[in-house]
Amino acid sequence: MAVEHAPGDNGDPQPEPPRMPRKIVARKSAIHGNGVFALEPIAKGERIVEYKGQRRTHEEVDAGDTGAADSGHTFLFTLDDNWVIDANFGGNSARWINYSCSPNCEAVLDENEDDPRKSRVFIEAKRAIKPGEELTYDYGITLDEPHTARMKKIWACHCGSKNCTGTMLKPKR
């Protein structure tokens, strides 16, 4: 029995394509705990990293200990009304990207309309980013419970931007 090959394919294993140089690194941050920093220049519009983690339902997250609103800390990324990416499980360095009131990145949802659970989130540069600069984006957090002074303090922002609102929470309107 003859084995068919694609045109130009002699059947030998193809070498792996060269790996892209790593453009980011996670390390301690002046904003909050850990952060992610550029190692190389990053162009405006460049897709930097995928936000990875286990797909879980909102009910699973709410029943566990990774989604407490009064923790002031989250590795959760909402995909839709049913699904969340929980970077506490199988997460990558994207989970360490900090919030800023004047972010240099944005989260972009790549929706899978056939299976929303398979939707993906990518972090992309809103502007050119220089080596050594910390990557940040707006988390877009709006809690179901009232945004009291206590909750605003728990979700305090330390981004240092001249436009800093002092909280990561978005107005409910």
C-alpha cells in the first residue's frame, strides 16, 4: 500500500518552526504583588498572550473559594453568562497582568459561537510598549453587591496613573 504525501512532502518529519522570542516576563510589581513586564518592544495592536485557565461555570466558581468578591483578588475572566476562565487552575503568566486606570493593553474576546466554552481571551497592546514597561489592562469589574466604601477599599487601585479612580470597580450604571 502506497502512502500519499502532500505536494513537496517527501514523508520526512518536518523541523519544528523556530519559537518566537519570549516578549514578556512575570515578576514583582510596584502596582500590586506580581506583574507582567515587556522584555522586548511590543507594537500597538500586537497580540501578546492568551489568558489561559480552566473553563468553569459561574455556579462552580461561586461554590468554590476562588471567586469571593471580598477578596480583592481575582484570576477569573468572564466569557459569557455561563462560562468563566479560572486561571487559578491551569493559568499562565497572563493572570499576573495588573489593572490600571490608564492601561496599555486590552483584553480581546475571540468568541466561539458554536461552543462559548471554547471562546478565548487574548491580551493585546493598545499602544507601543517599551522594554521594562509593566503590562496593564482594565478588568471591567462590576460586582453584583453594592459598591460600598468597604468594597471600594478591598478593590483599591494602586496603578499610580494621573487618572486613577482609586478603585478597580466600574460604576454600575
